[in-house]
Amino acid sequence: MKGLIEDRLAELVRLYPVWEKKTIWKFFETTAGRYPDWEFVGAEGRESFTYGQALDQVQKTARGFAALGVKAGDHVAVQMENCPELVWVSLALNAVGAVKVPVNVSLSARELAFVLDQSESRYLVTGRPAGWSRELKALKQVVVLEEDGAGAQSPGPETEHSPAGAAGPESPAVSAGIPVQSWQAFLAAGQGQDFRERQGEALADEVCDIIYTSGSTRAPKGVMLTHDMLMRSAYASCLNRGFEPGRRIFVPLPLFHVYGYVEGMLAAILTGGAILLRQGKFQAEPVLDYMKKSRANDILSVPAQMMSLVRYLEEPEGKAVTLPDLHAVYCSASVCPAWVWPGIRKALGVSDVITGYGMTEVCGASMQTGPGDGDETLKTRVGKLLPGGCSGLPQFQGHQLEYQVADQKTGRPCGPGETGELWCRGLVVTRGYYNRPEANRRVFTEDGWFKTGDCGYFDEAGYLVMAGRVDDMYKINGENVSPKFLEDVLGNCPEISHVEVVGVADEKHGHVGAAFIQLKEDTPENRERTRRYSQEHLARFQVPRYYIYLNAGDWPRTSTGKVQKFKLAQMAAAGKADNGRDIGKQKDLPR
């Protein structure tokens, strides 16, 4: 661990003795003035940028937006893979007071049109000019990254047109009647242009991001978040993790979601840290090589990524890799098999390993385990409320928000140790979903509680024990079954690498369980062992009826690595309905 955590915390308190409500842009500008020569952005195959150099790039980008006509309050969609230009665009939009609408780079043309229309975006900055349609005609202007310039990206799978950066007569954007400008032309137009830098504490409470949920439960909704919410959330994570000045954070997660955005980019800004970016598929060997070359101190990850690194480093024929600068690992966002936690410590040689719980609606993580927590805690808990420090409030006991566990039927608070739905309210809780009044009425109570849709309970030490999503819970002959509990139990089976459980409707029992399993080695003997293990370690009514075996690449996931359980349920239901077909055979699974 790089320095004692007590010393790191003391430095954070020195930097932030009181909480000042400022825009993200102002926090960045302050840090750039404090550490102009410290590295801020590194990207594989690209030059790195110091805070001083980044400030210059952000100001150029802000002038480009001013020349484009973007004004305070305008909604600007941004569809870019992780690259320095994405950072400049994000901060420049903060500077001019526009609202950023981050867009998943893997969306189809129809999905993109839905997000742009629903968010009322009138501008789009993209690295993927393919898949346009006339449905996007409401856009005033599109800015496209250059084919041969910085931040170039490969066209998506639906591409039928010219490569990234092109805006010629055959461009689908032009054919849809949308004005298109290249990145270089965009910057050139801004030369000599002034952008109005907005002042005042009240600006911190303005919405700066509308971030669409990742789609693990079908239709995405635009979550409205303010500057102050996002920066408070980043600060709380810095406190809990004990960020040292200049921490170098490898972010193999998309910056268009809160995890990489808040825990990576915004947390780095608070402490003069650097974010380290690379594009392309997450593969163990090139990732480890980049982490070593870039001197990464920290990695933000999801379980699937950590599993691939641990497996690679544990293979006898695997390339020996040492990461002397790495001292912290954050692994979260979905269920993590029990074997991964000790595997991380052994394979990567780090002791500072944490997980967390949160959601877009609370600006990312609202709970985390501590750097000193052991593997047993990581296997069974997802953390406790983050410390607020100077950014917390007395009414929340120094935290930034509060939770209560509510009975799903009555809405009344549950007793200690009793499982219910998690409700929260506080400084980092969303203003609501953009243009979705009905959805807002469903999720907010009259007295301001936000219903998360997650189930769990708090133990006597304040740690959260998750029981899954409200929609995931099912009943067998009247008995409540928590898929999360089954996953925790089956995750300890020596033969199982990863497991997810869903309920499937059943005429006789109401529901039955279907276990989706990825084995460490898929053999008939290991399949039989997993079945015996479930029978020996679960109550009879909890034992899954169906066992569906998947390979590593078969899991339906969101861009942040979350398994899309509704798709698993569809797969299980389709297999069950197919006249008794053996849905446990990989080749027979519905696609």
C-alpha cells in the first residue's frame, strides 16, 4: 500500500478542510492551477497530458462549443470510447454550462435515436458516424472525430458507410440532412472565440449530466445528476479508499457510465491524479503490459475482468507479470465469485482490495468495503455507507445520504436483520428521470425516499448484505427465494467459476430456479458435482430445477459488465418451453 492510509487521509483533509460547492469545471481548474505539471490523462499509444496541457485542450474545446452555438442548459450527446478527447469534451461542456448526455458506443441506430429524442439532445459529438437514420433529423449539429487523428475509433458492427471522421457526400449524416463537422474543423472554428465562464455557487446545483441506465433491466432511463452530487460522491470514495495525491488510476471501464466517470475521472481531479485509458477488448496480457508500462497504482474493474486477469496469472504457461506500482483494486458492479477475492491478492500482489454497492441514481457507489477488510467480508458484504467528511451532513450522521430497509408490501421500516427493499435519500440522490414523470412517481415516495429496487439488510456492523433485485426474487410454493443467496452459496463450489440464478414460472410450484453456470472446466463429472453440491448445501425448495452451462463469452452483459438477468430468464423460459429439451447443453441454448 502506497503510504499509510492515515497519512493519505490527512492530506485529503488538508486539501479540503471545508466543502465548497463548485462546478466540476471549477474543481478541475483549481487542480490544474495547483498541479499544472502533474499528469492527468494517459492513453495507450498516445502522448500523455499534464493538468496544464489538459486545461489548454479543454479551453480550446469550450471555444469550439461556443462557436457551434452551444449555450448553458443545452443538451449535448456524447458517444465516444475512452480517449483524451472525451475528457476534454466532458469538461468543456461543464465550462459552458451545457448538459452532457453520455451515450453508449454500442447502441444501434434505433437505440441511439431513442436516447437522443428522449433526452432532447440537439448536438452530438461522436466517434462513430455509422448507423445514422433520418430519425435523427432533430439534431442541429454533429461533430465527428477524425479517422487519422487523435481518438480515432473503429466503426461499429452496423457500419455500411465511410470510416470514422468522414463527412463527405456519402456520409449517412449528410444524407439525413444533419450538418456534420470534423473534430479539427470544430476546433478551428473556435479559435479566437470567447466562451462565457459562468460563476456562482448556485451553478453547482444545476444538472450537468443525464446518464442513461445501462439496460440490465430493459428500457434505459435518463438519470439527472448535478455537479455537486457527482463531486461529493467522488470525494467520499477518495476518503474511504485513502487516495494519495497523484494516484494513477487505470480505467478499463467506459467513462459514459458513473463507475469509471466518478471513481476514475472525477476522483482523480480531486487529488491531482491521473486516469489511464486504453481502447480495444479487455485481454489479460495487453492489459497487464499497459498497467506496468503506465505505472498504474489502481484499477477499476468488474468481476469478469478480474476473473480473466487472475486466471491468466495463475496459468502455469502464463507470462510472469509483476506490477510494482499497483497497490489498489476496486472490483464491483456485479456478482463476484468467492474465489476471485483471494485470487486478486495472490495474483496481483495487492492488499488494498475493495468492492462496493451503488447505482447511477446515487452517482455511483454509496457503500464500499474498506481497504482493510478481509476476503470473508468481501465474499458476503458489499460495504457500508461511505464517509462524507466535510461533504457530509449532521442529519445523515456525517454521511451524504441515508438508507432504510422497507417492507415491500407496506413500505414500513423493517426490523434489524430483516430483508426488505432499500430506500435512500440525501445529497447524492438523483433529481429523477428526465421527462419520465410516471417513472418518478413510482420510485419517489411523498416524503422524498427513492426506491432503489434492490433488496437486502444491514448487519450489526452496518455492512449491507444484498439479497438481489426486487424483480429477481421469486416464490416456490409460497417460500421466498433470493437468487443472490443461492449465487453466494453455489459460488463456493470448487468447480464453479461463475453462477447466476433466475426464477422461471412453473404451473405447479409458482416458480422454480434456473442456475446459469460457468465451470472452471466443463466436464460431465464437474456438472454432476455442481448438482450434488447444490443438493447438499441448499434447502430442498431452493435447489435449482434447471442447470444451464455457459462459456465465458456467452453471458449477456451490459457495457459495464453487468449480467442482464432478464435475458437469462428469457433463455431459461425458452429452453423450458421447448418440449423437455435438455437446456443444460450449451449447443441447445436459445440465441
